[in-house]
Amino acid sequence: MPLLFIAVFALTRVVGVTAPLASFSAAYALMFCAGVYFRGRSAWWLPLGAMLVTDVALNLYYSLHNHIDVWSRATMIYQAANYAAYVVLIGLGRRFKPQSSFLALLGGGVLGALLFYIITNTASWLFNPFGASEYVHKSLLTWFNALTKGTGGWPETWQFFRNTLLSGGIFTALFVGAAKVSAESPADKRAGAHADDSESEPDVEPKPEGAEA
């Protein structure tokens, strides 16, 4: 299951290169579900490692193909904020159990996507790594604008917000649904049914013939 999650995530990042859609990503769901389903330290290093490898590969692609300076200080600050948000999402997932209901896990995935949006946009407003004029003055109003409108020359951030919640919900539903379906194999179910039947029948020794009641 962890390998399946990682494979689906990597595929969505490859598709995102050829058909980009702002903030529509499986990353938010992967980080949350890793916290829920992955065991021990793998809940941290496996999703974050997959993100790091794909980020490096995408940076090389954009650098060579689109001639974008992806290794600039501003870009590194922006990506560091993303990784901080990913850590929060994994930590949120650790507060759930695989046995939690589908709706509870779906709600957790959507909440994680919401937290990611707030954290990353707040970091962009606070650190202003790309020198946006809209974020020079720090106030409650400019922070609110960062969460709703954003900076000039880019799609308004409410569109990122919409896509973040949609992708977080959709991919969380897919991951959780796959985990629920594969949690117990048909053979395990049959074995469990037989075990229940045997436990329900009392173990009574036959009485010898002629014995008094």
C-alpha cells in the first residue's frame, strides 16, 4: 500500500508537468494518509523522500526545459515553507487511526489541505521571497489579500484554495477507499468467519450411554 500511494503521487506530478493545474495535487492527501497508514519512521521519511526526489527532478526539468532559475534563494524559501506544511500534515495524520471511519479520514484530509494552504500562503506573505509589492507592508489586510487575491500576474489565490481542497478531498477519498478495501483479504474474511462459527459452538463432551442426566 505505501508503494501504491507513492506511485500514484509520482504519476500525478508527472501529469502535472504536461497538464499543469494550480495546486491540484495528490501531495496533501499523501502526506496526511502517510501519517495515518505508514508505520514508524516510514511515515516521515517515505513521503518526504518521495517529495524531495520528485522536486529535484521537476526543478531540473524546469531549469533545462524552461530555463527557470529554480535554485534561487526565493525558490528555496518557498519550498522550505511547503515542506514545513507537509510535516504538519503528516503530524495531523498521526492523530488518526486506520480504523477511523471513512468520513473522519476524509475530513482529516480536507483539513490537512486547508492547513497547507494557510501555512504556505502565510509564509509567502510573511517572508515575501519573490519581492511582491503587495506583501511589502505587513497588516491583517495584506494577509487577508494573500489568502484571497494574491499577487499580480498570477491567478487569484482563491483558485488555488479551491483546487487545494478539491484535490485534498478527492485523493484522500481514493487513498482511504483503497486502504479500506484492501485492509482484509477474502481469505482472511473466510478464516475469520470460520473462527467465529467455531467459537459460537460450545465444546460439549458426549455423555456415556446409561449415564444419569
